[in-house]
Amino acid sequence: MINYEQIPKPNLSYTNEEEIGGQKVLGEWAKPHTNELLSVLPYNPDKYPFQPLDVIYLEPNTDIEKARQIGELGIGKVAYDALVDDLRRYGLINEIKQRGALGKSALMASLHFRNIIDTPLGHNASLIASEDERFADMNVMLANHMVKRLQIGGIAVAEIIQMSGVTIYGHPLNGALKYGMNPDITQSGNRALAPIFRYLLESGVLLHTAPSETRAKNIILKDGRKAKMIPLTKDSFAGAVKKRMPLAAALAMDIKPGNGIA
């Protein structure tokens, strides 16, 4: 289990100009990820102290009942219950707990079909399936800083994620470059995150993340219908998984907001 006192402390400091520029990028980055449920959250560090760029680690603020309610509202109770039941049925959560007690980590990789809420949803459902609030201490989500600029139903997505466990924030390199993030901010943030990430993996956690190049892409079938496919993850990521986390589960959900899982 995680010893919070031993987690490496990040040493990050950005100028006001860097912070404003970085937040402008994150706001623009968030816009393509909005839908019927998600909208852009204004930058207001007084109200949302997790928003600044130097915040790269958040401890759980566990609320198992509220997390369940939000999960049910997000995709509908029938679909949500089915997801939680599947995690229980195959004994996955129990196996992850046993591995965690031995300091061994596991990966739950979400594969985006329609939007980005599948990763927080897997994080959320894992806590509910565990039936144990203490599981939040080993339930870790690796998120993009951009997520801190999204809200759902008037609630900050970052706050919802905290209800289910630990959150660590990094800058996906390709996306950061695409939207114009200052490379120095990207590199310094990810360097500061690395020892925290390493410590968590060595503590025995369940890591939720969306690997590189897993956004579903449209393909045209022979009969002219559109379908979706997930390309292979990069070899570098596969190598990291094999070395650090021999236990890995892929979570593929084609989420239709408010209407469950297709």
C-alpha cells in the first residue's frame, strides 16, 4: 500500500506568464473533448486549487457512495451495474488486491472509442467493485492535465476522480506539442512526475490510463457501414507493461453519454 509520507515531493515552479500560457493551451485542448456531458471548466485556482500546472499529484478524497451515484448518472444504472459486476465476476479486483499486498502493480488500459470518460469510469467502477474504501489508496489514475479543465454536470472532473482514488497528472507529448504547450513546461512536469510514478508502481497499485495511440479510428466495412478499430499500442508502452505490470486488462467501452455502453 502507498505510504503518503514517502511519496517524492515535486519541485515545480512556473512564472505567471507560463501559467497563463499553459492554461490557455489546456482550455483549447479541452474543447474537442466536450460532448452532451462534458464542458470546459474555467480556470479559477482559488476555487479549484488542483488546476495549476505544478499540481501533478492528488491524494484520494474518497466518497464511495457519491462515486457510485455519479457513475450511474454518467452511463445509466443498468450499464454501470453490468460493468461493476464484470469486474467482480472474473475475480480481477481480488487478484489486484492480492498483488498489491505483495508490492506488485497491475494495469487497466482504457481504449477510447467515443470519448475520454472511459478511463475515469474504469477508475470509478474498480473502487465500487472492491467494496472497500481503502482500495482508493491503491487505485491510481494517470491523467492528462487537460482533464483538470473539464466538468460534468457542474462538477469538476478532477474532483470526481479524487472520489475514487489517487490521481497523477502528466503531459502527453504528442498532444502537448499539437496544441502548442511550452516544451519546457511539458518536460519539467513529466520529469517531476517520473519519481512519483515509479514509487507508486513499486508500491503495488492498480494503474488506470489510456495508452498512446489507442483512440478508436473509423474504418469502412465492405457493406459501406462505418465501424471502429483500435490500433496497436506503441512497442515502448507494451515493453513497460511487460516489465512492470505482468497483469494487464484492457477496458474497451463504446460509451454513449446517458444511454449506457453500446
